[in-house]
Amino acid sequence: MGIKILGTGRALPQRIIDNNELGQSVDTSDEWIRSRTGIGQRYKCEGEENEKTLAIAAAKEIILDACKREFINKNEIGVVVVATSTAEHAFPSTACMVCSALDLDSEVIAFDITAACSGFLYGLEIVRSLLENSKKKYGLLIGSEHLTKILDKNDRTTCVLFGDGAAGVLIKNDESIYVHKAWAKGDLDSLYCNGIGKEETYLHMDGKAVFKNAVKAFEQAITEVIAESEIKLTDVDLFVTHQANERIIDYVRKKHPEVAEKFYVNIERYANTSAASIPIALDELNKAGRLNSGSKILCVAFGAGFTWSGCLFAM
Ligand code: UT7
């Protein structure tokens, strides 16, 4: 059993910080950031904004959007998962906060997952499989991140790369094409951030090591998902990858020139929003009318852990 996406939505903080503004506080430049990463600006939570407020705002937009496709009784939502590495609270989960804000029926499984930048694709398989055994029809999956709070604003090698945001999908089970694969490997040093109770809780990354592993992982995910499906690579209508660095996406494009035009890139506007990056892209595509019924979408993600994943589904 596969999935059908019924609605998408996103929520971004008010504040936008462009590369030139960052250049006023660290030794960097718009030229360096754009040429090395493709990033032009990022959103940053301020004041009361955090991963919870963004997740709730995105959830409301997702449900409104889904209502354009079919009548949604929100008490038919049986699963709520939030993928995040930056929750304000250790508990209760952000997912429970979403349930409360939406005033959902309490017969719902709601929890957060942490799989770093692969969180949304891990979450897709979790929600899909939980729905198979649910009496209820719909699953809500949101990727929400407040990454700017874990960045060392004096470390130019990381503070320019990440941004805040949330987005997600409402799904139901469906017979259409679906192939999901996920991997995890215990790399504990290349990309990490200490948790509650530690003195220092900044994100640390060995950019080169992560880059090298990311390109390999994207390639593996694309190749193995297509091999397990009954379609050819050229049958895929859109490739939506995690947006960490445009050069990673270009590397994969160059390996597959026959589909290079089908890769969606929006890193210029958001930087790396971790678990939110794929659903933000899906929402942009949806709102631009590019997710036509029957379109085959192949998503791939890679993140800390390392974790990586690929998922092929049809709209
Ligand atoms: O979402 C999780 C997955 N994350 C990723 O996939 C990120 C993967 N890694 C990357 O995207 C890239 O490795 C980076 C964008 C992080 C770095 O790009 P790079 O081409 O590997 O640069 P580098 O680390 O080799 O640095 C080159 C130079 C260094 O200076 P020297 O040693 O050559 O004098 C850095 O100190 O660029 C310097 N540098 C900067 N200069 C200006 C590093 N950051 C900056 C900066 N502005 N922000």
C-alpha cells in the first residue's frame, strides 16, 4: 500500500537574513556563500517563533489545502508525526502540541522523530505504515526546524548554511506506486549537536566529509529505489532532494543528464532547513500547480547519523 498526498503547507518566520547581512557579523561574502552552496538568504525565528509555532501554522495550512481535494474531517486524522532535531521541549512532543492546537480527537498516535535531514522521508514511511493498521484515514507529517538557535553565530563554516522553517503533508493510504528505502550508519563525529544538559549545544559539521557521503548516498538512494520499482529513471516526473548544497544536487544531475532538468532546487531562498526542506519544496511545487495527479516524484535525503533515504510515490 502506498500513499496519496492530499494537501501540503508551509510556515516560515517573518525575518529574512540575506548573505550580505551575515557578512556584517562574520568574515564571509555573498559571493562565497552563493558560489559554494547556492544559498542567497535564510529565514530566522525571532521573538515567540520556534519550531512549535511554525509546525502549528504549517499544519493549519496543510489541512486547508487538503480540503480543496476532498472533505477532511480532522477527527479522521489517526497519526501525527513531527520530524525535528530542534524541539523547544524534550517533552511533550511537538506533535502533541500540533494535536492540541488543531483540537484533534484524542484517538491519535502522535510523536516526534529525529533523523536529522532525513526526518521527513523516514516519517513518510512511518506514517504510511501506521495508517495501514489504523481505523482512521489520514496521517499528518510535518518537518519543522529552528536551526538558527543551535548555530554558533561566530562560526562562518556553519552559520551561513542553515535556516528555519516548517512544512508538511496530509496523506492517506493508496494503491499507487510506492517504493521506500532508508539507511543509517553510525557516523557520530561528522555532524552532531549536543542535547539538553550539555554546556555547549552548537551544531558541528565536517563539511567535506558530509559532502562526500551525501553525494554517494543520493546516488545510492536514486539507483536502488528505481531498481526496486517497475519504472525507469526517465519515467520520474520530478526529483525533490534535500536542499543542503546546490553543488551536491548538481553532482547528481551530472551523473544523470537525461533527467537533469527534472531536479527541483530552491536552496537560494531557504538555505538548509533540515527535515523541513523536502516538504517546503513539495509545497512550492504544489502551489505552483506542478504536482499533477499521477506525477511520479522521487525524493532523496541525507543527514546526520548518517541517515539517508529515498522514496518514490505518485501524486
Ligand atoms: O544537511 C546535512 C547535510 N549537509 C551537507 O550536506 C553539507 C555538506 N558540505 C558542504 O556543503 C560544503 O562542504 C561546505 C559548504 C560546508 C563547505 O564548502 P567547501 O567547498 O567544502 O569549503 P571548505 O570547507 O573546503 O572551505 C574552503 C575555504 C576555507 O578557507 P581556507 O582554509 O581555504 O583558507 C574555509 O575557511 O573557505 C573558507 N570558508 C569560508 N569563507 C567564507 C568556510 N566557510 C566560509 C564562509 N565564508 N562562510
